[in-house]
Amino acid sequence: MIRTAGEIASSGPVLDDESTPLARMVEDTIRARKEAANRPPMPRPHSTRVLVVANQKGGVGKTTTTVNIAAALAQLGQSVLVIDLDPQGNASTAFGIDHQRGAPSTYDALVDGESLADLSSPVADLPRLDVVPATIDLAGAEIELVSVVARENRLRRAINAHPRVGSAEAAGDDRYDYVFVDCPPSLGLLTLNALVAGDEMLIPIQAEYYALEGLGQLLETVEMVKAHLNPGLVVSTIVVTMYDARTRLASGVAQEVREHFGDQVLKTSIPRSVRVSEAPSYGQTVMTYDPASSGALSYLEAAKEMAERGAPR
């Protein structure tokens, strides 16, 4: 007779000499989910931290890092808002949020000036996490905003107008602790809006040589934004993703990044993981899909490390 995962969990431990690898995996997953639900909350930041997750090179784990660190922080007792600014809507997919053409999305906030509070949706498995999805409509936003005055400030005004964004005194206990903006893999008007809106920048870097080549251009853009549009923007966090400890190249890239950027680089690296790649196809992050996997545990440690560091001064 085949038992469900819930029946296995309710029947107690199954780790004995005759248990199968599948049974062990199921028990590990259920145990990890219970631990996630009972995990003690971390101290909240005094005011909302707005982080822009950007890297114009595709395939470096940008969206994956956004959704999993956001999910991990929600599991750690933080209140989180994710703003999907990529027309592909991959972050929306990972959270199981509808993002068909015409659905309420970041397009409505940028082009029509609608409130982000009216456009956000809660994530089913993560009660402290909300998402403003992106639809393919966003692909035309850059053209539509060309003639708009102060077009690079549209997202900043929308975030600042949100009643749950601000300090403990201004927004109260119901405030968001973190706002993550997931950018498209390009340095266009959408990404510019994000850079102007953010206080901090989180940059995922793939542990491969080509990942370093485009980093210089990205940092030049950041400096231009700081000089002309957002002097308070700080590159606070760099995370090494898709790390394969078996290769010299990965360890060499990680070492070079740490030597150049110092304390901005998280001590936790994110390993390559099949489970991390599988999770979005089930409309989940790896934090809920397989919380016992190496990828989920690494993202949890990265989120803890980022939270414990606090906002840059």
C-alpha cells in the first residue's frame, strides 16, 4: 500500500535499516518544512530596505536569487514585497502568481500610476510575502514612457507612496521589512527605474569567467545613477551563485570577486542545484519545494547573513 507524505509524517520516524532513499527524502523534506514553520523570527530592520536585484548578463541566477532570498526572509519572520520588473515574469511564475497579459501588474504602476498596494497578491505558501507581478505588457512600457516627464522616477514614487513602506514610526508594525525589485537582464529604462528607486543593490554573480566581464559596465551605470539621479544607492550585497566546488574555475572566480569587493560579498555561496531549477515549474521557490535541499539551505543562510548585516550606513 502506497502512503502519502502526510501519512508518512504522522506515522513517526521511518529512518530504519529497511527504509528506502525515497522515504528518507520525504521525511527530510517534511522535517525541514516543519522547522521552517517553527523557525524563530529574526529582528526586523527599523525601516523598509529597498533592494534592487540586477545584472545585465542573463543566466546568472538573478530571479532565482530574488525569489529564494525573499522567501527565506519571509520564513525568518520578515514582511517582504517582491516587485517583478521583468516582462518575462519569471519571479511571478516562481511564486505561483497569475501574470497573463492584462492582469494587474507593475505595468499599471509605471504607466498608469496605479498604487502598488492595489496590484500586489499574497503568496499561498508564504503568508508574509506579497508580489506585484509582471506581464508581457511591461515590454512596451519603455516606449510608452519615453515622452513622460521624470520617467525614471515612476517606480520610486510608487514605492514611496506605499503605506507599508517606511520607518517604524511612519509605517508602523504592518510595514514591509524588505522590498525586492527583480530587474530584466538589460540596462534599459525599466532597470533605470529600479536603480533610482532602490536604496541598496544586490548583485548575483555566476561563478564563471564570463560573469565578470559585464560587471564593470553594470558598476559604471550604478555610478552614473548615483551621480545624477540617486546619490544614496549602495551596492550592499554580492552573492556568488551556481558555485561548483569541484572546479578550479568556480573557486578562482569566487576568490577574485571576494578580493575585489571584500565585505560586500556574502560568505555563503549558492551551489548548483537541480532542485532549485525544478522548483519554478511547480510554481514554487526551492524554499517550499524542497526545503531540505542544499540550494534551499544555502539561500536560507544567505538571507540570514544579509539580514544580520543590516542596511549599510
